[in-house]
Amino acid sequence: MKILVNILVSSLAVLLAAHLLPGARVDSFGTAVEVAVVLGPVNASLGPVLVRLMETVKLLPLVLFTFAVTGGLVLLTARLVPGFHVAGFRWALAFAVMLSAINAFFHWYRYPWREKPL
């Protein structure tokens, strides 16, 4: 049940991010669900590997590398899912940042008591 809620929340985040960014487009809610289902495993499997490989370069802080890798994975997802379009790497990067922020808000809103104090 928890995975279905996560997919639904991620799908809503994909729809909202695509609505707010003119460089990203999602054709339907079904496409948003596909994007959430594809982007989750792609980001979970390839993301850490690519970040670890990029970590050796040490040109930029790790946070910027992480968003750059996630932007690249958004572009990969746009190629894999028909009906999901991103205008270029900058829009993919903006989409990744916005998607992370929206997902963080939705998950915080659902579980506000899970936040650990500093």
C-alpha cells in the first residue's frame, strides 16, 4: 500500500512540476504515473552509481552533481516514456529540482512527525 501512495504522490509531483515549468510537458495523468514508475527505479539504481563516478572529478559540490545526474536521468526518462517531453538539459535540471522540492513537501506533509530535530 505504501508503494502505491508513493507512486501517487510522485505522479502528482510530476504533474505539478510539468504544469509549472514551460519546458516540460506531460500528456496525461497516466503518463505522469508512467514517469513516476520509471523515474523512481532509474534514479534509485543509476543515480548513486553515477554520483559515485562523478564524485571523483571534484569540480563542483556534491549537491550540484546530484542534481546534474538527476537532470540527466529525467532526460533519459523523457526518452523512455512516450508523452513526457523535456525541452533540454536546463529544463530537465529545473524539473529535477522542482520535483525533489514538491516530493519533499508532499512527504513531509504526510509525515510531519518524522522530522528529526537538529
